Amino acid sequence: MDSTEKERVVDRFPRKPDQLLAVLIALQDNNPQNYLSEEDLDLAARHVNVTKARVYGVTGYYSMLSTVPRGRHILRVCRSPVCRMVGGDAVESVLVEQLKVDPGGTTADRAVTLEHTECLGRCHQAPIIMIDATVHGPVDGKKATELAGRLQQGERS
Ligand code: FES
């Protein structure tokens, strides 16, 4: 995405400080590497008229925002107690083995980044995983294999 396209993305939002998070999410969502570059952070700060320090504060606080390049898809495993108690650890092991990536890492083909997340508020469906913006649960080993397989297949087609 070039600078003009990025300007177009941020221009959808009012030039108000309370729009900072929304602007950052939009910029990240429009980045094929799923992250916010220094240029993105500068653009967001200018657009909503806040300091760069405030932008760093927001990016540091929200785990869904990244300032390092990630895969085209983000796969998050809930690591909060309810999910872990009902099989979340086993689900993560299946994903690590199938995708050949450790939590925090990105697959060699840059298709998937595996991350941890705190409770997603769907404990009644635990264990939960989230692929991009879609929450899946309950997920057992078989379902995790199927979902990861679909991600890998989608990348190949
Ligand atoms: S503990 Fe995983 S969704 Fe709440």
C-alpha cells in the first residue's frame, strides 16, 4: 500500500484523538504484513493530532497491534485459565506441530503468525482460538487440525 492509499484509509476517520485506535487498526488491517510501520505510526499521529509517544503507548497496550511484520493470517490461542483448563494447551500443541511455528513466530512461508491472547469473552465455548477476526470454539485437536489445514490450503490455492 503506497502513501496515497494509506491517506485514503485514514481519511475515513474524523481528525480527533479519540479515533487513534480505530485509525491504527485500519492501517494494520490494510497492511498485507499485518503490522504498523513507522510511516503508519507517523501518519496516525498526524491524522488525529496526537504525539508519537501516545501512539507508542496505544500500540504497546493493545496486543492486537504489532509494530513488527507478521504473517498474512493471525492465529491466536486463548491462554486464559478457562480455556487452558479445558484443553487449550493441547490445542496449541497441535497447532505448533502442524504449522511448524512456535507461539510468537511466523511460518516460513509468512502465511501465519501464531500468537497468544488473553480471554476473548467466549469462555462458554472454551477452548477458543481466533483466526484473523473470526473466533472459533470449542476447538479440540481435530478441529484445530482442520482449521490450520484450511489456512494452509487457502494459502496454496
Ligand atoms: S478464557 Fe478463553 S475465552 Fe475466556
